[in-house]
Amino acid sequence: MNAAITSTGQREFHSGEQEQSLSLDFLHRYLLGNYRELYAATLALDVNDHNAVLIATNLLTTAAEADPARRRAEGRLIARRLALLPPPRVYGLFRALRRARVNNRRTRAIMRDWLAARPDLAFDAVKYRGAVKDVVRHAHLRPGGELGPFLFAPRGKAAYATPILETWRRAHYEQAALYRLPYTVAEGFAAKHRIARATFLDRIAPQLTRLERLRLQESARGLKADAVRADLTTMPLTRLASYVLSLSLDERAHRRTELTAALRAAARRAAGGQAGRWGSVVAVLDDSFSTYGSGHKRRRPLAVALACHFLLEALAREYTPLWLSGRSDALLVHPYGATPLGERVLDGLDRRPERLVIVSDGWDNAPPGLAGEVLRIWRTRLDPHRACAVVHLNPVYDAADFDVRRLAPTVPTAGIRDAENLVALVELARFADGRTGLPELRAHLDRRVEEFLGEDT
């Protein structure tokens, strides 16, 4: 579970892409072969999109190894998870199954039902035309209306009755039409018509999705395309934290009021009904140099720590953040220095909180192992009755250990990718400290599966 939450098979600060991919692939194959039921159940957890696709692919590829009842249960989990995934991920999964020649009846049914549930398949046909065509071929489908001719002979018709298909046709020779298409499609037409980038961004702005606006905002600002402005108060918390960290320190200081208000609004949404109910909380937050991550996942560990900071502030009645660097201004944090986790954990425990939450990649190196010793002595001698709940949330998968790196056997550790999942992960972490066993884990997963599928308990 920790691997499926944190790892994307990409390079991390302490391990390369190949090492990450091989380690993750081994885990998937091991769980699939030995604990197939539990493996499928992880689709109901907050696993990242990369691992959700891998799980679905492996289950569909090995369908012959499961009995009919198990295949039906897996099919429901896969269908529900696919409904929650971004469309490009699902189309990528379907194309991978086509390349692997996986074409059993259940796979075709999943493809058919997913396409049938799409709110606007004509829109998909324009935005993901090659993928939709591959899926239709592989699942032996016959799209109705004008979709068939559009997919397989798009330039053969003089005009389309479906508005978006006709807009796509006109965009080949009429510049005004391209501004009614999705951004990713219109961008290609803009290049074909040699439209200035600033002009294109200004006029395509109404078609941009929320995340496209966030991604393009800074480049549009440089081009003075003022129409491309993201409403930061509606952004997801971790995504917003990544955006904030992508700005220079001067820009963050200049926009302090706007950025802080947006982060706190996102944190309140993520906290929901738990806001203010966590009592006194101390957070030890890692902003050491290793939180830079890698070129593939730039500043991702630090973004998770920053998002957790604002979420814990919203969850706690009384909150104290302790950044490893000693900084007190969360908005200006940046990856720098060693990882003196032991010292900061001591500072946190000294305040006697009800909860101590550690957000770190676990590479305690100043001095090495101090945090583990502090936590061991605290749990076994100073607080054996667990008056203070300690949990370690780790955003980085350790390929060598097939898990996230832990600080101490006595402290539960859970992988985290998005701060929005923090509350659920704190509950899940209790399965990692040895006080609960497989029956409890199965019961927890059964409950999560029922909730995920929308069944009555």
C-alpha cells in the first residue's frame, strides 16, 4: 500500500528510475501471485493513478487465474476505479491492453461500459481521437451516429451535424473555429495557422480547464496574456502547494496574502468535518535538501510537507510546526541542508502534544539514527501508554526496501502522496506498527471496498 501510494516508477532523490520501476514491478507481481484478493482491494484505497493502472492491467491480464466470483468482484473494483481516473490514464490503459493482446470478454465489457458512461464521447473523439479509435477497434464496438466516420475517415464528410466535430473540421481552414476546441487540440491548429502565442492564450482562455490555467499562468503572465488567470482558491491543496514552490522566493513574498489565503482555503476544504478536532498537534516537517526530489518529481516531497502543514493547522485546535531548517515562515521554505530529524523530534515531544506528525523521507542523517533512538526510548520508557500518538508520513518510496523508509519499529509509518489523504492514512498507519494483524487489515479493507463501491455495510 505504501508503494502504491508513493511510487510512480520515476527517479527519486536517492534512487534512479530503473531501480524504482524494477522494485515496484516486483511488488505488484508478488502481491498478485500470493494475495490476489488483497491486491485487488487496494483499488479501493487512495493509491496513485500510476499504480491504479498497473493493478487494473495485471488483474485483467491474468483473468484466467481467478474463479468466476473473484473475476466479478475484480471487475466491479476496476470499473469503479476507472470511473475516477483521468481519461488520458484510462485510454493509456486500454491501449496497453491492446498492445498486450488482452481481449477477453471481461476486458471488452469494461471498455464498452466505460465508453458508454462518458458524458460526451464526441468530445473525447476530438481530444483523444487516436486512443478512442484504438479502443473501438479492440473492443469490437460500432459507434453510432457520426462518430464512426469521424474516427476512421474524418476528412471524408463535407460537414458534420455534431457541433464539436464540425468545429474540428472548420478549424483546419478557419482560425476562429479553433478557439471553440479543447486547448490541447487547439494548440496544434494554432501552430498550423502560425498564431502568436500571446494572442492564442488570450483567446483560448475560456476553454482552459482549472489545471491548465494553473499550469499556463506563469508563462501567460510573461507574455502579458492577462486572460489566463487561475482561481487559486479552488485548487486542490497539494497541487496548489506545488505551484507555490515553483515560484521564486521574491514572488512568494510579494503575493503572500493571496497565496496564504488560497492554501488555507484548500486546507479547510480538505479537513472537512475534522477541522479543529485533533487537539494539540506538533508537526515535524522536512525541508532538507533531499526534499528537492528529482527532475521528474521536482520539489514533490517538499510540496507534500507544505500542504500537510496547512492541513494540520486546520485540523488542530492548537498547532506547532517545526521545520528541520528552523524556519518559521512556511511560505518561503525551500530544499536546503541536512536532515536533523532527531533534534526536531525531541523539540516536538518536549511540548507534550496529543499528536506528533512527522512528514519526512526518513533519511535521518544529522546524526544518523538519532530520530529512531529518540522515538524508541520515548515509546518504550517515557510514554509506554501512548498518551502522545506519533505517526510518520513518508512521501518517498524506498526502492531498496520495497517500502517507504521507516524511523523506528515502534512508530507507524504510512506512505503519502497527497496531503488530502492525510486523515485516512493516519488510520491506515496503525497496521504498520505490529499491533494489528491480517484479520484486522482484511476487515479494514472490506469496509473500504464497501464504501468505495457504494454498498450498504
